[in-house]
Amino acid sequence: MIMGVGVDIIEIARIEQALRRRPRMTHRLFVDVEIDYCNSKPASRASHFAGRFAAKEAIAKALGRSLSWHEVVIDREPTGRPSVRLYGRASEAAAGGKVALTISHSRDYAVAYAVFTADGPRQDGGDRP
């Protein structure tokens, strides 16, 4: 059952400028596996960082709570599909459920959409799908 959804969109240039002005911000927002992946894409580095930033925001919205940046890790499955690993409060919020994620980029924007599913009653108390 869908328990929550979240979407976030961000201008890639905004992330690119922020990371250039404050390089230490990279490690504040992202873990090593995310940084290594984004840095492995030099032609589109900023769009990948922006996509992961949007994904973390979308997941927080889907779970219905604010989260620490390092509690949500965006990785990739061998197929290239984004995967989500949750720690701390994020893991507690998603206990018994899972988060599906998609990320997309255009020239100017990155967008992410997250769906939190779990067994149990819907958040709105409704009984219809």
C-alpha cells in the first residue's frame, strides 16, 4: 500500500554553484559512494549531484519527516536503476516498508520521485486504494 509520495526538483546550476563555492559542502550532503559515482561522470557531475540531492528531499517527503543527509544514501543497482539505503531515523520511519525511487535530468533541472510503500492502513485512514 502506498504510504507516502515525494517529489523534488532543483536547478542543476544552483547545486553546481553551491558546491563550487563551498567544496566541503559535498561531504556534508553526500557519502563517499555518492561522491565517487558523481565524480566518475565529469561531463555531467553537477546533474548527478543535483539528482541525488533531489532524491534525498523526495524521500524525506515520502516518509513525512525531515532527515539527516547521511541517513539517506542513493546508490545504483547493477542495471543502473537508483537504489535507496536508509539509516537512523530514516530507517525507523520506513520500518516494514520500502522506498521506490526514480531520478531524471534535463539540461537545467534534476527531478526525483519517491514512493514509500508498506503493509498496513493508509496514512489518510481511507480503505480504498
